Amino acid sequence: MVSSDSETFPLQFKLLVAGGFGVGKTTLVGAVSEIEPLTTEETITTASIGTDSLDGIEGKETTTVAMDFGRITFTEQNMVLYLFGTPGQNRFWFMWDELSRGALGAVVLADTRRLQDCFAAIEFFELRGINFVVAVNAFDGAHRYDDAALRAALDLKPHVPLARCDARDGRSVKRVLITLIEHIVSNFASRAAQPAANPTQHGATHAL
Ligand SMILES: Nc1nc2c(ncn2[C@@H]2O[C@H](COP(=O)(O)OP(=O)(O)O)[C@@H](O)[C@H]2O)c(=O)[nH]1
Ligand SMILES: [Mg+2]
């Protein structure tokens, strides 16, 4: 699926970065983007205090009003990923459908101190059949849970990858993105391998 011929035009994919307010979406996009991330951060004003919960993220001083945008090139794979950070606050839900148009997959960032904040994002992608991985962001002082406990708490389907990351560390974020791409590729492959509903097309399953 991914060509290694650098002469050919790169494969370009749109990916979303979702999760609750203050979970590290802007940080993640900024850590890997090779272009100056296009963000629309605003200082948290007294107007948004009370609207945006700051419990557990008292150090946060800015908020993404619209979205983050970044680009990352994987030269060897001749692949370019475009990252779109979704606004975390509930009052921006109306933008999600528009943003997710044409998206190949998503990273749902989770903070173990406020796991419930990513439930809405998980449900959104499940309902729309958009492939996603959950990446637990390693905040200082946050309790470390094992995978089984996290999967149970998030009610994650067994096939959904669960990753750990530090959103400030580009290499860590790249690993999450690669996990997502591998998940997408394997889902496409297994869907293509499913026996066709029409018996006359049965031979198509052997094409892989
Ligand atoms: N310790 C730690 N802090 C982080 C990490 N990711 C983000 N932060 C901090 O958490 C705060 C919120 O991050 P931000 O990217 O603005 O969250 P967003 O609302 O999801 O875009 C910022 O002060 C970040 O510096 C992380 O992996 N570890
Ligand atoms: Mg942000």
C-alpha cells in the first residue's frame, strides 16, 4: 500500500488528533510537525473558566479555539501525514463532522487522571467506523495503570490498539502515528480478505 519509490508522488493521509480539553493535542501536533503548527491558541480568559474545566490541569494557560494543523513526512515510506487536532471543548462538537471528512484515522489522547474526557471521542470514531488508536499521555504525577485496567475503564474493543506516549517527545508521537497507520493497513487488509457476500466473487479473496 505504501510505495518506497521516492520519485512517485507521496501518499498523503489526513489524521485527526482528538481527546479532552488539556490532554496534550496541541503539544502532540507541535512535537512532530515539520511546519510551524498552525494553531489558534488563546489565553484562557475568565470567560472560558467555568466553561472549560481546569481540574487536574491547573498549569494550562492557553486553549485551542479552533484547531491545530501540522504535517509530517515519512521519507522512506514516501508518505505525508496531515494532522488535524480537534477542539477539545464540548461547545465545539459541531466542527467534528466537518473535520473528520476524508480522515483516514485518529489518535485519541487520554489522560489517566480524567479518562472520562476521551469517551466522547472514542464513541464518535466508533460510530463512524473511523480507525483509531488510544494513546495515553504520560503526565507527571498521573497514576500508571496497566493495559488491562485501562482497556476495561475505556471499554476498548480488543482490536483497538492502546499506546503510551509523551506528547512532548517527537519520537514517541511518531511511534503512535506508525501504530495507527499499521492498524489502518491491517484493517483494510482483513476487510479485503473477508469472503465476498456474492458467491460468484468468491475468487476475489485469493487476490491478496
Ligand atoms: N508532563 C506532561 N505534560 C504535558 C504532556 N502533554 C502536554 N502537556 C502539557 O499539558 C498542557 C496541556 O497541553 P495542550 O497540548 O495545550 O492540550 P490540548 O488542550 O489537548 O491541546 C500543556 O501545558 C502541556 O505542556 C505530557 O506528555 N507530559
Ligand atoms: Mg489545544
